[in-house]
Amino acid sequence: MEELGVTRARQGVPIEAVLGAIHVAERAIWARAREMGRAEGVSAERLLDARELYDDWADAVRGRLISAHRATKTPADPRAGSRDAAILRRLLQGGSAAALAVAEAGLPADDGLWVLVARPGFDERALREQPPVVCTIVDDLFVGVLSRAPSVPATAGLAGPAAPDEMAPVRRLALAALITAESTGRTGVVHIADVAWQAALTARADLAAALLDRHRHAWANLGPNAEPVAHAVLAWLESDRDVTVAGGRLFVHPNTVRNRVRRFTEVTGIDPAGTFGAVNAWWLCRTWLREAT
């Protein structure tokens, strides 16, 4: 089996094609074996036991094939990008395809895998300096799967760790972290757990619309001061209610921040000093400003 992997790798045959051909052959072999077993009166329980043994053997064979194929591939392989894309797509399929993709990529999955999502143009060099990693552009996004949490300066969303067959939902969480980081001005690698409530809020456009409709008159009453008030409330909340820090972010006096926060409370009836009021205030001001642009 190792010789087959080496031969196909040297011939430039992608490992996906080799595994696909083997899968077809496996199905044909097992179908024939099942027919023969039934014809000979073999019980369903014995057939199930045989199938489990067969699957264990097939998994071991595929693992040896992948290892041999990967060891033969050179780092300068011009198809490296397409190979990574193929591996990532199989990872996102879940199931046995994900387990095989992990083995092919050489990712140790015992402690779980991490998924990083960023925009195209992300400088992947820093990421590749923290191997093992498989990364490339998938569906117009830069996606990377790693065996540990990465440290890179560019803005990216991160989720995990999780089992290989959970990569699809983990990728969605990483994308939610990226979108939230971009909307809140965060930089660097942002884990979804660090922005969980912001991500949950921004994902519910229907509830945001209801909140917006409820306070539409408040926006109108604020008139030309509506946007400055919304910016002041956001800066104050995102600065842990520190008027001095918020004023520095907005280049205004701390008293201006206090007055604008007070004005917001008067026209909306929302008290941003309270825990739940702060969440509603943050969400409303974000929605206001998004609608205003």
C-alpha cells in the first residue's frame, strides 16, 4: 500500500483521486462479500462483525496510503494551494472524510483543532510559521485549520478547539468572530468566546429591526445630534463606562460624553448603566449607526 501511495504521488496523482478510487473498490468488494455471506446463510450479526473488522482494516490501509503519499510530496509542489483547498473542503464535510483529511494534512487532532477565518489578502506567512497548519482561500475567505491557537497581528476570527468532524460549525463560529471583530474595531486574532454576546446580537437582524422600530422616534428626537450621541454611548460602553477614555476616543471633553449618555437615556428610556440596559443600548446604537451609513 505504501508503494502505491509513493507511485501515485510521484505521478502527480492527487490523493483525493486515489482515495476516491479505493472507496469505489471498497464498496464493490463489500457488496459482493455481503451477497456471498447471505447466500451461505451467514447471520446479520456475523456480517456486522465482519463489516466492523473490514472498516478497521480499511481505515488502517488508508492511513498508510496517506502517510506514504504525503511523505513523497515535496514542499515546492505547485499544486499546494489546490491541495490545501481540497483538504479543507473535506474537513468541512465532517464524518470520515474529515478524519482522513486530518491524517493527510498531518494535523494532530488528539487535543482538538482550531479554525481561523480572515479576509482574502491575509498574510499567511506568520501562520505557516506556526505549523502544523493547512490554509488557503475557500469560498472567498481565508481559512486555516491548526492544532493550536495561533498568534498573528492581522484581524481574524478564531474558534475551537473541536474534533475534526465538527469543523463545519466551528468554521461558522470563526466567521462570526471575524464579522464581530470587524464591526467593533477589534484587531488581531479574536476568539468567538471573547465576543459571544456581540456575535449573537449582530446575527439576529430580525430582533435588531424590532429594536430599531421601537426607538425610531428617539432617533428622530435627537435630530442632528443623533449620530454623536450614538457614538458617545458606544465609546462609553466599550471603554467600561470610563468617560475619560471615551472622551479621548472621540476627541471630546468627558463632560460631553456624560451629557450625551444622559440624553440617550432621556429619549430612549434605556439605562445603559445597568447590565441589560447596556446590552440594549450597545445593540441599538450599533444598529442606528449602521442604518445611517
